[in-house]
Amino acid sequence: MKLKLQLTRAFLISLLCATAFGLIALLISDKKIIGFDNTIISFIQGLETPTLTSIMKFFTFIGAGLPIVFLSLAIILFLYKVLHHRRELILFVWVVIGSALLNRILKIIFHRARPTIHRIVEANGFSFPSGHSMAAFSLYGIVTFLLWKHVKSSAGRVIFILSSGIMILAIGISRIYLGVHYPSDVLGGYLASGSWLAVSIWTYQLYLERRYKARQK
């Protein structure tokens, strides 16, 4: 019963995220989200200082391709060597690689140009959805899911959730601050990854349920 409830929740979360992503994509295509984007950009870039710029460049760096690859490899080794996870390891790789491929596909579909209001760093490629935001949400999201049961105390779990959330938000905000993404790109990235993560967890839990039932026969 508990597993069925988890399956239902994962499916609904995936559906809600996908629906919200579609709504944002529609608003972008109709150019009805420009006011929202410009307001957020003005606020975030209005905070610009040399120190904050260095901090934002750091978060953008750790959310980039190479650092994400190294971090993912470290997590893979930890799951395999320390926790001796096998099926969970496959889920982790599936989510991280699948998110990267999904981002490429979505960028090609929507081919939105990057903002040019105030560019602090340079970036290539299309803008929607944000690749950094998708990678961060998928990586820290799946790590939270896989390691949650290994954090025993309530305080430890709160710190774990907050740390993951801060990393996801900081990487997304850094892309807006540095002028390489619209806020709707970042939000769209979170929603796309949220949908992918939830449907991946749903599929994984469905597999576990069917495997359990097969063993009971």
C-alpha cells in the first residue's frame, strides 16, 4: 500500500512538472513572459558586486559539464564501493545522462536565443531550458532520493535537503546573474528535470514492486 502511494505521488509530480513546463514554453512562444523575465533579471543583476560575481562564477563552474562529470563519478564510486548499491547505481546513471540528453533535445525544439541585456560571461547554444539548472536538479535530486534512508536523524535529513536545495537554487540563480539565461529558462529547467526525475523514480519503484511480487509467487 505504501509503495502504491509512492508510485502515485511520483506520477502526479511528474505530470504536474510536465504541465507547468508546457505552460512556460507556451508563454515564451507567445512572448507573454518577457515582463516576468525582465523584472527578475533587473532585481538579480541589480545586486552586482565584484564579490558576488566571483561567487556566482563559482556556482556556475561547479554546475558545468566537467565538474558535474567528476562529481557524478565520485557518487557512482560511493554507491558501488561503499553502499554496494547496484540497481540504485543504474537509476543514478539513467537520471543524470537522461537529463543531459533531454536538455539537448528540448533546446533544439525551442531554439530560444540567450539574453543580451547584460552579459557578464559568454555562453554558446540555445537558452531554454537551462542546462545548468537541469543538471543540478537531476543530480542533487537523485542523490537526495538515494541517500535519504542512510541519513538517520531528522536534523541530518533537514540539513541534507537544505544543502541540496541551496546548491540547486544557487546554480540556477548564477545563470541569471551572469546574464546567460532568462529566469524562465531556469524555472523551465527545474520543471523539466523535476518531471524526468519523478518519472524515473516512478519507473524504478514500479520495477521493485513487480520484482517483489514475482518473488512472492
